[in-house]
Amino acid sequence: MNELEEQEASHYSTINELKSEIQVVSHKEDHSIIKSDTIINFDDTLTQIGFGRFQIMQYLVSIILGIMEGAQITIFTLMVPILKKEWDISESIVSLQTSFIFIGFLVGSMLSGQFTDRYGRKLPFIFSSLLTVLICFATILCTNVYQLLIMRGFMGIFVGFFAPCCVTLLQEITPNKLRGQMTGSVTLSVAIGQLYGFFMASIIMEGINGSWRWLTFLGSLPGLVALILSLIYIEESPRYLLLEGKYYEAFQTLKLMIRTNKTTEFSLSIENEHKLVIWSLYMNSIAKKTEHASFKSLLNGERLYVSLVLWSIWFLLCFAYYGNLMTMPQILYQLKDDESQLQQLVYACLSDILGAILATLIIDIKGLGRKNSLIIGFFVASVFSFLQLYEYQKHFAILAILQKLFLSMNYIFCYQLTTELYPTKLRTTGLGTAVAIGRLGVILMPWSCMIISQYSIIAPFLLFSIASFLGSVFTCFIPFDTLGKSLDNNN
């Protein structure tokens, strides 16, 4: 028995007694017992510890990685005309490159839950960050389009893997009242990263004769910084450790959180530790035995209904959002808009930033929360998309940017709602699967738009309007809003 096991066995000799007690507790129908004198809710513990340097450093790492991801999105957009000239690639190859990325996103999102809900949040976070950074730098070495296609596919997998893992970790260490607001900061970082990519492009593209390699190198540097910081500051989720029965490690992390945040109002006494152990045993006892990291677990019993509704919402959201993103430059070109494509992309990027700020401000407002904000966002986006059918020749750019604004807000609401509707043991699996279903919508979207655009260049926006309206309808079927509720009591 190693030292860690000896300390844990010595410190928690009463675990068997607690398990006997929880067998009685778990049969109580009144779930308010979780706030009784014998149990401390983990969310209440986080609230008492507070939000401080411990969480800030982990958010900082995630934000810097988000900046790198946003920069790579910009670089991908700007590389297309350069590669057409440098390697003489066709439009079909450009479309294939896009497909490789989103198929990678789908695969990565599906795999994320399987690994993160089984092996914790920390190691998948660090390894996916490492591999993403390595792939970004490896892209610089590509000498032909086929090598680039492979790199794009791998990048899609690792970025798709990282996103659900990152969101889950941050949700599980953030106090209840701040979860909604702080989620917006990570989404905001991607838009800031896109602006960073535009800024780098404006400096070096002409001076180095349109060198996409230099641009890729500069866009990858934030990821290298974040990787170094992640090795220092990223810690395992104490919520996950508690529910996995790794009590000693969980309490060591909580004590580190208390010291780092310089919390004086709360101390992790032996009594409080035992109450948290009872909480973890209680939550595990009321969870179904099939509740583990697998796709099948998302379809068991009442969870089937919630999963199907969430998948529909994600599919429709991604279809409409990425449809706007990919269709807008093409229609602007056909309309011969006077403003440059780069300016329009900057405006669209600014709409994402504004959307993230607005979503952060309203996500925790009583009466709006997650569910109602999603319904309103979808409906307004649907209206702006429908107006394109009549006003696109005069106001296309404005209407498209406004539509994108509300859909970008819905991304934040959707991430928040999804993570809060699934329990800890299924959280990343549930989120990763929902995001993967959304990516399926992105893969199908270009083919749908290609068929309907034969009738009119603006016809795809009719599809986006219908998708947004259906998203509003499906959101109404979410059984309740998760605003203000404990993270593990929503299932």
C-alpha cells in the first residue's frame, strides 16, 4: 500500500459507517435532505469557497487556447485564396478540406465524453491541448494539399475533443451563481482569437508575400503559452473525484482551492469532509446503475427525452449558425458588395464578441435564464433570416450579422443548458454527443444549400429561418430551466 492509500485509509476509516447511513438516506423521497445537517451540497461548498485565483488561472488557460482556436479559424479562411494560387487547388478540394475539419469535430466530440467521464478532466484537457498545438505547428511543414487535408482532419478531432472537456471542467469548479456568466468568457475568447488572426494577417500578409506558414506560426503561439500554463495550473475536478470515490485527492484539491483563493469564511474540517462524502454517496445511490460514460446511458429512461430534445436543438443551431458563416462571403461576392471580404469578416467577428457579452449579461437574469433566452434567440434569428428573402439586395450584410449575433448568443446558452442537464458521470459524454450531432448538421448544411441555391442565391436563408424557428419550438420542450439549480440535482 503506497503512502497515498495509507493516508486515505487512515483518514476515512468511517467510510463503511457512512455507506450504511446513506442506504437509509437514499430511500428518502424528499431530496431537500441533501441540505440537511448530515450533508453538504458540493455547489454550496463551492459558493462558500468562492471564485478566486484557483478558478481564474484555469479560465485563463482555456481562454488563451480559445484565442488560438479563433486565430486558426481566421487563418483557414484567409488561406483559401492563397492556396488556390500557390498549389492550384480546385473548389472541390476546398470543400473537402472543410468536410475533413467538421468530420474531425464530430469524431473528437464523440470521443471526448468517453475519455473524460472515465479518466477525469485534467489528463484529457492537457493531452488534447498538447496534440492540438503540435498539429497547428505541423501544418507549417505541409508541402502539398493532401498533407494539409490530413492535418486539418486531425486538428478537427483534437479541437472537437477539447471543447466538451474544457467546458465540463470549468463548469464543475465554478460557483453556481457565476457559471452562466463565466461560460461566456471562453466563447468570447474564440472571437477575440479571430480578431487576433486578422490583426496578424494585416501586418504580415503583404510583407511576406502572403505567407500562410508565418501566419499559422503566429496563430499557434498562444497555444504554446497555454500548454505551459496548463501543466502548472490545471487541476482535476474535485466534484469528479468525489463522485469517483477518490476522497483524499478530492479534499487535497479543495484545500488547494481554499489556500489559493485565500478563503477565510470556510474551512474543510473533518466534519465537513464527512458531509461531502455522504453527499457523494447519496448522489451515486440515486443515480442509475447504467449511468456511466456510454452512448447507451444517454438513452435510458427519462434521459432519452432530454437527450433527443437537446440533439435536435444542437443540430438546428449548428445548421443555421455555420450556414450563415459559410454562405455570407459567397453571397457578398455575388452581390458585388463594395466593402472588402476582410472587413465583412471582421464585422461578423465583432458580432460574435457582442453576442458573447450580451449572453453573459442576460444568462443569469431570472425569467430569462438558459431556456427562455434560447427560445428568444432562435425566434429573433429566424425573423432576421426570413427578412433576407425581401431585403437582401439592400440590407444583406446587416441582416446576416444580426442573425449571427443571436445565434452566437445561443451557443453560450446551449453549452450552459446541456452541461447542467446531465449529471457529473455523464456530463462530458452528454455534451460531447450533443456537439457531435450539431457537427452532423454542419456536414449536411452545404449540400442542402447547394440544392436550394439553384432557385435563388438567397434561398439558403429560408432554410436557416426554418431551422431557427424549429430550434425555438424544440427548446420549449426542455422540461425546466437550470438557472439557480445545483449542478448534480438537475437530473
